[in-house]
Amino acid sequence: YSAGAAAMTAAARHFVPNEAVADAYAGRYRLYGEINQAMTPMWERIAGQQART
């Protein structure tokens, strides 16, 4: 499978993180984690409503 996937895909760009702003990246990642935790109950409620329709 990996040979087939490799034959059909190609990287258009290569991203290299800017180490000078690593603290900002880390802070945003922590914030995203908090958002994820806060939203989980809402996503579960939405999923429950969709299951009933």
C-alpha cells in the first residue's frame, strides 16, 4: 500500500517551524487543548441530537 500511496502523492511544500517563536506555538497548542476540552460536551450533545433525527 505504501508504494501505491507514494506513487499518487507528492509534497508540494516543506514546512519548517520557526524555533524563535516556539513559545508562542506551545502557548497556542495549550489553548487549543483547553478549547477541545471545553467543547467536548457540546460536540457530544450535538452528536446525540443528530442520532435522533
